[in-house]
Amino acid sequence: MKKPAAKRPTSSSPGKVREFPIALLGQKFMGKAHSNAWSQVARFFDLPLEPVMHTVAARDAAELTAFARRWGWRNACADWRQIAQLDEVRLVDIGTPNHLHKEQALCMLQAGKHVACEKPLAATLDEARVMHEAALAARRKGQQTFVWFNYRRVPAIGLAWRLLREGKLGRVRHVRAHYLQEWGGPQTPMSWRFEKKLAGSGAHGDLNAHIVDLARFLVGEEIECVHGAVARTFIQSRAAPAGTKSARKRCDVDDSLLFCASFEGGATASFEASRLAIGHQNDNSIEINAEHGSLRFGFEDMNLLWLADGDGRGKTDGFRRIMCTTAGQHPWVEAWWPSAHLLGYEHGFVNMAADMLRQLAGKKPEIPLPDFEDAYQTQRVLEAALQSARKGASVRLDQVR
Ligand SMILES: NC(=O)c1ccc[n+]([C@@H]2O[C@H](COP(=O)([O-])OP(=O)(O)OC[C@H]3O[C@@H](n4cnc5c(N)ncnc54)[C@H](O)[C@@H]3O)[C@@H](O)[C@H]2O)c1
């Protein structure tokens, strides 16, 4: 590993911004999204901690130095375990494939670091449980954990959460959520995402993880039962990556998984994930029908929240379009551009980095952050749906631990 650059003096006096060294594991899709978040966050938000991009680790040694230089990481190393030895690193951010989350998180928690992990928390429920238990033990020593359910930090979702907490919409009756993409056709070559031992599941863990988290978060209750699920693998094999012996590799994860569920308070819910829904590019959508109104969000129009509050306008009653870009009214917006200048995908990650740094300094995030405990509850729902699809039967969550 390259020698760290000289550290800037760190102040711990109140009111002063303290430096907060971070390390990142992984340097591809999420590596880029997280690097962007850590490099932007202190430019836009006034924060009690200033992230220092200390070290990035990933296995593609050839690309790593250029990646570190481009994104402003001070050091790069091809062996992620070395990060545990870096005393000055306070938070380790995990953006690697799902099967690595448990080993990496446990190692870093053991080394006394705070940990932010990508979703799903793990490839399997067994792994997620161990991570959850390790996080509980670490919490007693003052360490925090986070899971990158970044869609919680889209201003429209933040507003939906606040409206539901205010209570005017009343009890939730139905949740209808789908997360549909189209990139997983037969032309897409093999990758870790199509291998059960690396990913855990397919569209399910990748996409349903996000909408189960959103549904639990917005409703504010736990799911009690999965009433039925259906999973399909339509593409059985894919072109193997260059350098592999055989020309094709078998895919053993779902391309699509749909399930119905109910919440503790009685609300019904449906979830639908697919990588084969042609025409839907990144369609992460959720609708909530409550006693006195409905809310609707779709990520492909992420600055909008639709509200129908049944306010009796007669022939003009219906869903109203709210552009969630007003500083002071909508969460995180005032840190960005003048009102009505739209936000995009990357802003959710920067907003999340800001909230993590606030919470790490003992301050309140804009809205609650998901930790390993929270993500473990989502993983239980994902596991219940997998069991339900296998058995062709309902699965109660109290049977899934
Ligand atoms: N929050 C979101 O919206 C979102 C979006 C995409 C992916 N993800 C999650 O992020 C994680 C990473 O996904 P991605 O799309 O960035 O994957 P990717 O394939 O683009 O990148 C994976 C990275 O992990 C590194 N890596 C792989 N094996 C390694 C090993 N043994 N040791 C060290 N590094 C290793 C690779 O070098 C690469 O840099 C997954 O858990 C995925 O589910 C989340």
C-alpha cells in the first residue's frame, strides 16, 4: 500500500469540524457512487465531520491506482484486509458483491470501525443474522452500522415518510411496489449477479430488497406474513466472462420474483421485481393507499411525489403532482441548488453520506437511517418470500429468524 499522505491536524473542540477518515471496499458501480458521495458531501452540506478519503481497496489492482487518483482517494490497496490495520480509519464503506459483506463487515467491526454496507445486507439470512449480532455487540462499544438503502434519501420519499408520520393520511391499507429493470436479457453476459453462491438471489435480493425496505420504512411497521410468491429463472445460461474455460455458465438465481404480504397492522402489500421487464429501465415504484389518501412515487420521475388526499374538490379530485425541490420544505434540498433545479440518482447517496456523518457526530439525520438491525428485518422478509416460492405456501415471519 502507498504511504498515507501527512494527516491534517484534527481538532476535537466543539464547533470545529473534525476530520473523519474513511476507507472504501470496491471500485466499480457502487465504488463510483460512494466515492462521488464522499467527495461531494462536505462541499454541499455543513457538517460536524469532514470525510477524508483515506484508502480504497479492490481486487482489480491494475485499475485501482487510476480510480484512486480520479476520485481523490489518498491510498489504494489490493488487499482489503489491510484496512483493518489502519488505526486512523474510522468508517469502512463496503461496496463489494453480496457474498463478501459478512466477512468484510465482521472483520471491520472487530477492528473497531463503524461500517456502512451496501444492500442487500448479505447473500443469505444466516449471514445477515451473524452481521446483525456483530453489530449489536459493536453498538455496545459505540460503533455504528449503516446500510445503503439510498432510495430512502430521495427528497420525495423523505416527504412521503414525513406525511405518513404526521398521521393525516390515517392507517395504511395497501402497499403496491415494483422494481422493474430490463437489462437482464440473454445477451447480458455472466457476472456475480447471476450466481447464487455470490449474490444469494437475483432480481429478488437486488431489487425487492429496496422496495421491501421502502415499504417497511414508509408504513412504519413490520411485515407479518408472506402469503405467496412466485420466482422464475427464464435465462438458464449466459456467455461466460473472457478467460473462463467453458463458453457458457449456468444461472441459478431468479430473473423475476413476485410476492404478496401483510403488515402487522393489517395492510396488504404486493412486491414485484424483474430484470426482464422490457421498457422499464429503473422503475422503482411504490404506491401507498391509506384511510384518507394515497401517495405514489416512481424513481424514473424521482423529483415528484403524487398525493391524493381526497379533499373533496369534486370533479377535480385526484392525484396532485408535488415537485419535491423546494428548499426548506423538502428534506436535503436546501443543501443543493436554488429551488426547482432537479436532483438525480447521485444525490441520494450524497444525502445519505451527510446523514451518516451527522449521526456519527451525535446529531440527528434528516430522517432515520437503516442500520444492520433494520436491514436484517428486510432480509427476513426476502428469505420468507424465497421459502414461500419454494414451498408454494404462506410463510409467517415469526418462523423466519
Ligand atoms: N444501493 C444501490 O442502489 C445499489 C446499486 C447497485 C449495486 N448495489 C450493491 O452494491 C454491491 C456492489 O455492487 P456493484 O454493482 O458495485 O458491483 P460491481 O461488480 O460493479 O463491483 C464490485 C466491486 O467489488 C470488487 N470485488 C469483487 N470481489 C472482490 C474481492 N474478493 N475482494 C475485494 N474486492 C472485490 C470488485 O473489484 C469491484 O470493484 C452489491 O452488494 C450490490 O447489491 C447497490
